[in-house]
Amino acid sequence: MNEKLVKELADKRTKCMVYTRVMGYHRPIESFNLGKKGEHKQRVKFIEKCCSSTNC
């Protein structure tokens, strides 16, 4: 079913630019070399938890 939906909406899809913060500035991942792309995939992402004393 997903493949069928992707084919039906193929003409509406657009390229998505993904940026990451490197050394204090934002940079598109597509400009990374092969080694840097591999390093980016191995990064550990975290989710910041809200503290109970504030309304999040």
C-alpha cells in the first residue's frame, strides 16, 4: 500500500534539505563528504525531558 501511495504522489514530492549544527553554525548534510555523512549517521540523538516545575 505504501508503494502505491508513493507512486501516486511522486509528482508532488520535493527534495528535503536536512541541516545540522556544526561548530556553532548550521550546514546542510548533503554538502558533507562520505566520512562526515557516516559520522552523522552514528551520532546519538537525545530528547530533552521537561522538568516538573515548569509548564512544558
